[in-house]
Amino acid sequence: MKFHRATLEEFDTVMAILSDGRNQLAESGIDQWQGEYPAPEHIRQDIDHGYAYLLSSDDEETIGTVTVMPAPDDSYANLQGNWLKETTAYLTIHRVAIHSDHAGKGYASTMFEGLIAHVEAEYPHIESLRIDTHQDNKPMQHLLSKMGFTKVGEIHGVYRVNETSYVYEQLVTRPQLSTTV
């Protein structure tokens, strides 16, 4: 799997994957993304700031998208819970979607593995990864737990009034170099 930063020329591709994700959620009876979020202006901002990524399979077919944003993330200003680590050195993962043509093939797990490895290798100052998902999105909750994220609390009304999202965090670990004397 390969990641690359999305460009404005790929805006329609990102939007199509997110629209497909919205449809997948609706078909599963999950109320996440059924309003105005994520809106086109969010995606334009993500691309303009270099936060939006596209994921391609080894045969170069685009399969998904993800947004990785630096701190601070105002979405978590009213977290009901406790972070594993109080830090401003974190990245937030938002707008994760694998196109339905590629669902069920392990791409979401592979994407998270690659993303975590990328952060561990390329962002030495980052101490934590944070993400949230709708309270009814059991598949994403399962994936996050499987990938080593810990549920740390809830946020309410951030994306839509009366909507609850569960917040997860994973501490970034790096291999310790051994020193022998």
C-alpha cells in the first residue's frame, strides 16, 4: 500500500471516496456522516494544508483516503474522559474511508499499520495519535481496538447536535536503541 498527499486535482477522487463511505455507513444503519460533515470545504482545507492522503494498492488503484492533522484539534476541547498522555505533540486522524469496491480485504488495517509506522519513523516529536468515531460505528471501534488504540472518552455535539463520538488514543512508541558499555 502506498500513501501520497492528495492534490487539488484529486479533490473529486477524495470526495467520491468519502461519498461512498457515507453511503456505506447509511447502508449499515450508522448515522455518522449523514449530515453536512465532511463538507467540501473541509476537504479543500485538508488538501491545501497537506493533511489529506490517498491510499493506493500495489497495483496503483486508489482505494481510500485519510486526513492526518497536527495539534491542536478543537474537536477535543470538551473531551469527557482522560488522555493517555497530556501532550500537544499529537496528530489527529479524521475522515477515514476505504471505497466499497475494496472493502473486506484488510485495507483499513493495512492503512493504519502503515500510518502508525510512518508517524513513528517520520515524526520524532509526535507522542500520540488521536481519533474519534460515531458511537454506532462498531466496525471502526473494533478496528481501532485491534490496531492498539484505547478508548479514552467521548465528545458530544461536535459534528452534529445530539451526536456522541467515542475518542481513542494510541501512544507512539519507538524502538529503543540499546547502549552497551
